[in-house]
Amino acid sequence: MAMSVVMPRLSDTMEEGKILRWLKKEGDRVEGGDIIAEIQTDKADIEMEAFGSGVLRKILVGAGQSAPVGRPIGVIAEADEDLSALLPPVIDSALRAATSAGPGAPAAVPPAPQVGILGRVKASPLARRLARTQGIDLSLVKGSGPGGRVVRRDLADVTASIQGAGQRAPSMSPAPAMAERAVTIAPTTPSAEFEDRELSPMRKAIAKRVAYSTATVPHFYLTVEVAMEKAAELRDAMQVQAPDLKVTFTDIIIRAVVMALARYPAMNASFMDDRIRIHSRVNLGIAVALEAGLINPVLRDCGKKSVMQIARESKSVIERARALKLRPEEYTGATFTVSNLGMYEIEEFTAIINPPEAGILAIGRIQSKPVVVDGAVQIGQRMRMTLSCDHRAVDGATGATFLQEVKRLLEHPFHLVLQPE
């Protein structure tokens, strides 16, 4: 039975996806469960499975092109099945015309413009061959042929202008999967005043998400300073105990946050428009910076995990996040988030809440500074933490008592190594 291959929704914030590459080509046989394409979402690069068996009869959205969630990007059917009900009108009419013309007759609609209408660059076969041999990205070439089709003379003009400017041809080499692709805006001299960069799916999602949060969520902020000498001693002791496992301050802070959330569950909450949802489990998000933006991998059910377990799992999930290999369940469903910029020498900052979570904790660097202890001045190790709260779900006193508990646990970290119940 003929079926459409549609752009799947692979994250809760995904609105469109980009085809990184097709792993099957038109005419290939596929079985249900076969990986047929790699999709770039706003969170990760994900392999897409076929949900039925047949022949990949038509690819409607080519590699490097984007499509909104739910739009057909291909058709799987048996070799003799009629595809007319599943194809856009332009493709359908072109296939009918080519079939009725008989073997050896020219197609009624040239193949390149057919696909170009669906998102790929319109170009003559000769122009495509020349572009491949010369390393020119056709998406950066303005076509002068019928309907904007790129033809041979357009490539000759591009090559001449590049040579005259002493520049390399726009590369056909694939960029890193989530990197933001630079788009040349018809430069006339080598010293262009600016460069526009196309938004990656991740950057588009971030822009929409933070704009929504700042516009609709009433934030308030609470800051405390924490003495970190004993937490540093705990970290050093753990390194001796497990030299192959790097326990970070973030791991220790996460354990303190999880224990504080268990004691003050009102912070482990989500605002749901007409109600406040208090979560029984702590699914903790960790803000991870990537070249193309930010992602929050999630450590699930952290209340049952020791510092060592948190260290192992956070290392694993952060590595997969940076490699863009997270599964959807690994970056959705957080109930609270921690964001640490201390490694960048940031002393203090405020973080934007990721709705529907009720809070996010921003961590600054640990620094040596003069402090007063028992009436005497000495050098201490201090760290500043700022809690952002959604005032619709959390009041100031609730946020303050939670933050005080995190501070107490970090300053008396013996409690952090007790076996979770």
C-alpha cells in the first residue's frame, strides 16, 4: 500500500526538520524499521525509520532542505502502485506526461525544475555536473534560465567573479551537522561590511522559546553566596576514590539540588495554566552549550542516584548532547534545570526559565576572596548561585528556603554522600 513519508515530530518544540541526508535513494527497497534518512531537529540529529515496506518511489524534500512537521518528504509504495493521490500536483502532472509520452520521448517538465519547486535548487543537468566538479554550492548561485533555473553561463559568471576577487568557490563540502551555515549576500568586494548567517533549527527554537519565556513568565531572582571549601574537599576525596571518573562541582551541586527539591517539592513544579503540577520525581536538566546553541539533557529520577551515579550519567549524556546523538526522551521532561557558567569565569548571572518548569539555578565560578570567619579575615572559596523562579507557581519565601537548603548542603556536604533512599 502506497504511503507518504512525513516529517516526524521528534521533540516537543520541533516545528520543522532538515534532511541531513537520505540513506536510501529512489528505487531502493525498504522494510519497516529500516533507517532511511537523518533528520536535524532543534535538539539533535536523529535517524528516521520507515514505518512500512516497499520501494522508495519518490523523494520530495532533498538533502539540505527543510520541511515543517507533518509535511510529506517522500513516498514508499510498490513498483506498480499509482502515486497520484500522494504526490503534489506539479510532480503528479509531470509523471503522467512523461508516462503518456512513451519510451524515449522527452519529459513534459524537465526533472530539475520539478524538484526545485519542492525546495531543491533548479538547475540544468550540465550546470549540476559543472558545479560538482568546480566545488560550487548551487544554492548560492542566481539562475538566469527559465523560472530562475541555474544554467551553464551562470556558473561561468560565478567562477569569473570569484577569480577576480581572489576568493575560493563556495564549498560543496558538508558543514558540521548543527553549525549555522554562512550565507553570502552578493559581496562586491572582499571587505564586506557584514555576513548574514542562516538560523539553524536549534537557534530558531531557542529564539522562540526564550522570547516566549521572557514575555509570559513573571521571573524573580534570588542570589546567595556559598562557602565551597568543604565541597572542594569532597570532590578531591572522590577523585582519589574513583580516579577514572571525573567528579565535577556540577555533579556535587546537582546532588545538593536534588536533595533540596525532595525537601521542598513546591520547587519541583510546573505551571499548567489552570493548576500547579508538583512532580514526585526529580528529572534534572543540565544546560549544555553547543556551537549552534543550547540543549538541556535530562537526568531522570535523580532522587535515587548518588553523586557517583550522577557523575557517570551526566558525563555520558553531555557527551551525547555535544555529539548531537541524544534520543528524544533524553532531552525532554525536565522538572528543574541547573546552568553552570563557572568554567567560563562568570561570577554571577541570571538564567531564563524553560517553561513549564518553575525554576532554574544559575551557578557562577568559585573564587578566592577575603572573607570574615569568626571575626577574623581570611581567604575563602566562595561561589554565587542565582535562582530564577516563576512567580505564578512559586513565591519568594518558597524559593528562598529552597536556596538556603542548597547552600546548607554544599557547606556541609557530608549529607550529600549518604546513600539515597
